[in-house]
Amino acid sequence: MQKMLCRSFLLSVLFYLLLFCCSTNAEGDSSIPLINPDELSYRQIQFVLPQAKRIVLDNGIILYIFEDHELPLVNISAVIRTGSNYDPAGKEGLAELMGTLLRTGGTQSISADAIDESLDFFAGSLSVSMSRDSGSLSLSVLKDNVDEGLHIFSQIMTNPAFEESKIAVAKKLKIEELRRIADDPQKLAFRELKRLLYGDNPAGRLPSSTSVHNVHRDDLTRFYTQFFYPKNIMIAVSGDISSEQAIMKIKKYFGSWNKSIQHFTQPPIPAKQKGHIYFLSKDIPQSVIITAQLAPGKKNHDTYAFELLDFILGSGGFKSRIFQQIRNNLGLAYSTGSFYTKLSGYGVFGAYAMTKSETTANVLSHIRTLIRDVQTSVIDKKELESAIKSIHNNFIFSFHSAEQIALQQLVMEYDDLPGDYLAQYRDRIAKVRTEDLMRVANTYLSLDDAVILVVGNETAYNQLVFSFKNVSRIEGSL
Amino acid sequence: MLNNSVKRYILLIASILFFISMHGKAFSYDLEKKVISHTLENGLKILMVERHLSPTVSFYIRHRVGAVDEADGRTGSAHLLEHMLFKGTKTIGTKNFRKEEAILRNIAKIGESLDRERMKERGADKTRIDSLTKELEALQNAHKKYFVDNEIDRLYTEHGANDINATTSQDLTSYHVSLPSNKIELWARIEADRMTSPVFREFYSERSVVMEERRQRIESNPEGQLYEQFLASAYIAHPYRRPILGWPSDILFLDPGYMEAFFKSSHAPNNTVIAIVGDIEPAATLNIIKQYFGSIPRRALNPSPITKEPTQRGERRISITSDANPSMIIGYHKPAMPEYDDYVFDVLEYIVSKGRTSRLYKTLVEKKGVAKSILTANGIPGSRYQNLFVIFAKPRHPHKSADIELSIYEEIEKMKTNAVSTRELEKAKNQLKADFIKNLDSNLELANTISYFEILIGDYRYITNHLKIIEKVTPEDIVRVAKKYLVSENRTVANLVKKN
């Protein structure tokens, strides 16, 4: 087989050489210009939005399935409406610990150690993660181990045991993790920023060693009972399994799970904080600078324009304004740029840079100027067109694995986005005009609302107080 | 442009080697059948895998040159060169290359004079430094008129690229990107050009960027400092002792002249492997490669001599003091692939630290509760030369590093006296098989894997050729290897001690 392929290659290469010998020579001669890469032409790509199958089980579990039989792998994910936003005051860290304990705390029918041994032996990976407004469990197994994997996966979700000894280990490890956050300037900065940006909102309340210490087994079971019931869960199955098999197996392992709806109220949307510059002292030669503020949330129509604005400002690669100015032109940072996170009901925009203490104020001024620029000067049409083209062409990478395809559609429904959201996405991006960018820049990025945090040494502090008014020192929350 | 991919490579190596040792034999055979291999006349090696789940394609270009090949006093050259290759070419990013070239020559001349003066430190002529600095700035400003920044990134980004990046390791320099599958020619146009005609624009400001990168990864990062000092102690002569980013005093004086020579002696087609995986039509893809890369001339490679590491004669212990919680690294010298014992270490690594039931995790984190985390890696910091088996561990307060160190040694001694059970061996193999298959799920990872073995071993099929050797690994091998290498005289221990 290999030989045959090689031979057919040789033939085609020979053919090619005959056909292109002149131009091939030209390619090697630097005096003759190469084709301008902007003038290369490409065939059209055939891309049909892949569709996962959607089923609703009798007990209310929503199931998405996407088959892909190339590799003998099956991925199963469950998404649950829960999250650390629901942590009770004084017990911050509860949601995360519950997630950890689902994975490590055993079930009523299988002990924690037996689960670990079983998963390690058939090499199934099972992880649980908890974000602010959702929780997810992911199982990845070889095709032959789907039943063993699903048995554990379903028991964990329907009958967790929360073994006391495992709770003790998880709490101690979480407290140790908190103890070590301040060792890492970036982790420290992003943690403290949440507190400053969200104020009293649940999103601004963070786990501490005291709050973790206060979490007990009955808190975990109560939290679990509140959120884990069929109508609050969506499952995605993808990989080397037929739809019929997937439905049959999910019914087998979850079909008899009947638990009534629990009622919980969604946490409030964070209120805008007053803009300010905060300084947290740490003896490091390089400052971490972050400026952040609230931005449009997932269902807000401004997201399209805002996504482009963020791309142009600092997330669109080397050409984006913050990167180009601070890293390229000035050589003042290695990591710099912006980010835009869309959440339910609100979003967050941030810009960041890490620069030596001596240039801290200078870099912060540059970031603020670049943000002010998009509010006061119309963005060049070409710059917008380039951003639109980039996002348009990159869209297909949102569907390059079966798991991604199934989850993508599940998340659309979780977020209550319209059914044609993905199909319409590129057109909506393409319709954004330069005036929309200026409008969203002025609506969301007022410098007066920017919550700025600098973590750095005393040189950085002296620089900031020299260049900016109202710089306040804060103490870390750890 | 990260440079911390070494560890990922090691995991990959381990997974692939292991997978072969197990039942997935049929699977490895399939992979070999799927890889199409071709060598151009100029020595450029091309590997292709066709798969059509998504209309995308991933590319890896690897040159067999890394930090290990730098001259002393020039550390950081390979890494800065990797940054410079994003600055465009004679035809990408220029408005008028003839004018640019003249200015760039002057920039290099003034920059080198300025560096020479600054090197005199206290004996330097401050007035001369000031006037040269001004002259350099004026030239840099004049240069701005003639070029467009970041055109390589702009072209890729506009055409929908994912994962545009490059890595420099001790052993290799690699450039990778994923694109929609109709953009193969764009990739070839850019990459062939930067392999032959890069232009080192903004050299001196990029050097400052790398200093910031060092501040971020090392000076402000206690773990980075510990790792750097650990390697500098575990190796006393071999260049693996030096940081990939370079020592700060070397970075400050890296010069474009040396870099150009370094580039020419390493980025030759006969020192390069390309892997392309995804929605391709192989014959057509090969034609494009031929068209763009075929005429790049083969070049003589003149690698510098590499000092061999002398045998370690006793334990080495170092510590660094930092405003951070305690952490430790323990390393043992060992042979690199393709030595048989390296495969035994791959097995050993999975048994001791992969998964919640692995020996070190189970004992130190769960049962004794003395550690916060424990990881091991086989093949640090590279694989072209003899390397290390390394253990990274953090104690859990109030336990001390000394407590976990003792527990680690106890576990190591158990490996020497009691052979591992067949179930434990099988478990490790099952995990590696699964890891390997999961890794194939991504075009980029598959391109990464096959190009890595091809450039490092000289043939990606090395992995299948070693099937039989791997299958021979027995519990007794693990005992023997533990007894031979995991001994105190062969050990380097680095401790991060919290500043009071």
C-alpha cells in the first residue's frame, strides 16, 4: 500500500515538474517576485453546519447525539444548571467542593476507591468542573468500556455518597490551593479582580480557608439535592456509538431516575462598580495590570459588535491594537491583550499586560488611551473588514470534533439562544458597521467604570500614584 | 511562541511508545498505513495523513535545532530567532525592501556598536551610549515607513487560522498552525518564504519583549526559578543546563549577525520535517509543497560540538529562597530514547504518578496527606541527549518538603524490592493506549506526534519498530532500572524555601 502511494506520488510529481519547471525555477530565484499572498485564489469550501440529534427522555433529560466512527472513542458530557453563584454566604467553595466530591467521594453502590481503581484500570477519564453559572461532568472512554463508564457516571450523578474521609482530603487540598494562590501573581490578580469587579454580588464572593472549612457533608448533600434532577440536566453523547445505542444506553442508566423539580432562583446580575485603580503589593519585578468592566451578556444583540470590538482592541492576534502597540511597537510586555467573556445576563471585558515595574504606569496609560481611541475615533473600515473576515473564516473550527459539535448545540439550548443562532452567527457578524463599534465602545467601555487592579512592587506603586489620581492600596483576601 | 512544550512532548513520547506495547497493535498498524511519507530532493521530509471529519488541516514544521545548539554566551538565540520569524520576509511585510535593507543594515551596525559599548559596563562611555541610542531610535523610526507589522499573523488570522504558534525546546524549533483546508497554498507561500528569506525587523524591541517573557516566566514565577536552578545543577557541563529563554545577561546582547548565521546553519530543508494532517488530497498537497519548497537549496549543516555530561558522583542539593510556598524537584540521570531503559522508565512513570491510583499520588496525597501534588516526567529537558527522570512535588501545609522527600524515597525503595504486579503493569498500558487514541482525535496533535518522532529519531515508524522491545518490559526490568538509576549518588534535589 505504502509503495503504491509513493509511486503515484512520484508520477504526479514528475508531471508537475514538467508542467511547472519554469515557474519552479522562478520560485527559487529571489530576484523574481513571489505571488503576493493576498492575491492567492482559493476554491470554495463546502461547509454544512453539522447537526446533532436531539431527544428528550421521559424524565426530562435532554440528550444530544453526534456520531463519529473514526476512532474507537466515546465522549459523554452532562451539563447541569448550578454553579458557584449559588454558594451560600459563609460557605463559598461549596459548589466546587461538591463537584470534586462527585468525582472522588464514591456512590451508594460503589466505594470511592473502587471507582478510582476501575476508571484507572480501563483508562476512562472522568472529570467534574464547576463554573459560576453551570456545572459539567465529562466522561471519555474507549468504545469497549462504554457500559462500565456509564455505570459509574450515572451512579455518581444519581447516588453520590460523599464519603467523609474524601471530604476531608478535598477540603485540605482546596485550602492548600488557596494558600498557594498568592505565589502566582497572575492567579492572585485575577482572583482579587473578581472581588473588586462584582462587589457584593455572589460572583464577587470567593472561597477562603474559613469558608471551605465551614463546608460539611450535609451542605454537600443539600446542594446536590437542590440541583441534580433530570429536568435540570442535559447530556451530550458523541463518538463511536450509534444514535440508537446512545439513546438505549442513556435510557438504561438514567431512564428510571425520577426526581421532582426543585425551585431555585437565579442569582442577580452584578451591578456596575465605580471605576477605580487598586494596588496590591507583592515583591515582584514585573507588574500584572488588569482593567475590567461589565459588557453585554449572551442574549444581548450588542454581542456581535462587541466581539469585533474586542477582537480589534486586543484579542485578534498580533495585529490587534493593544498587542501591536504594547508588545510590538514598545517592547513593554510579552503577554498583553484583551478578553471578552459572555455570561448569562452580563459579560466582562478586560485588558491586561505584564510589564516590568518601571513601566507600569506607562503601560496602563497606553491601554487606557487605546480604549479611549475606539470611543472617540471611528475605526477604520478596513480594520473592521479584516476582523469580520477572520471571525468568518475561523468559524469552522468550532465544529472540528464530534464532541464539540454535540456540546456546541447543547450549550445553545442551555443558554436559551434561538435555534438559528449558529446558522445566523456569521451573517450577524458581517452586518456590524463601524458606527456600531463606536456605539458599543461608548455604551460599555466608559473609562469612569473601569475597575483597574495592579499587582506589583513599591516601584510600581510610586509610578501609579505619580501618574494617576485616586490609587488605593488593598489587602489581599487570602 | 511558548517554549514550555517540552513536557507535552514527553507525554506524547510516552503515550505512543506505550500504546505500542499493548493490545492496540492493530491500531498502530492502521496509523502506519495512513501516514504518507515523502522526501524531496533537497532533503525536506514530508508526512501526510488524510482525514475528512472537518474541512480543516493542521501543519507542523520542525527544524532539528534548539537551545542546545547555541554557543556559550549566546543562550536564548534559538528562542529569539523563533520570535524573529514572525516579523515577515523580503516579500511579506515590506513596502520597499531595497530601502528597508539599507536601513536594517545601519540598524544592525549601530545596534552592535551600542551593545559593545554597554558590554563594558562600568567602563562604558555614557555619552557614546546616549548618542548611539538616539541614533538607533532615529533609524528605527525611519524604518517604520517601509514595513507593515505582523503581516504573517494578519494573513493567517484573516484566513481563519487556529493555533498559530511556535515553540523552541532544547532539541527542536517548531512552527504550527491549523487552517481551513482550502488555504494550503497560503501556508506554503508563507512558510517556504520564511524558511528562506526572513527579515529580522524590530530586532531590538523584540529582545526587550523576551526580557519581559523572562520576567513573567522566571523572575516573577517561583516555580520557573526553581526549575531553572534545578537544571543548572543537575547538569554541570552539558548544554541542557542552560535555560531555553537564555540567561538574562546573554539575552541583553543577542545580536542579529550571530542569529543570521544560526538561522542559516539550521533552517535548511535537509534539517526539517513537515507534517500535514486533515482534509487534504495528498497528491495535490505534495504538488504545492514541491512548488514552494522544492527549490530551497540543501545546505551543509555544521553542528557545534556538544559537551558530554560527566557521570554524577554524588547527590547534589540546592535551594532557592522565594516569597512562595515550598516546592521541590528531584531528578535522576538516565539514558534517552532509543535506549531500552528509557522505555522501562516510560512504564515506571505511569505506575508511579498517572491517575488517582498511581503509587505516589495514592500514598502521598491521599493516604498520608503530606503532599498537595506530585507529578513525574520521563525525558526532561530533552531527548537528543541523555536526560532525566524528574519528580515534581509540593507539600501540604503543615507538612514540610523533607516529609514528602522521605515518603518519595520510601516508595522508590519499594520499587526496588517488590516487583510490580501484572495488573499494575496492565493498568499503565491501558491508560497509555487510551491517551494515545484520544490524542489522535485532533489533527494538530497527530501532526505534532508524527513530526516529532520523524525529526528526533529519523523515522516516524520508529514507534512501530520498537513494538517488540516495548513488549519485553517486565516487572523485573522495573526493579533493575530502579536499582540502577534511582539511587542517591545519581540524584539532584532542588528545594524552594519560603522566605521568612
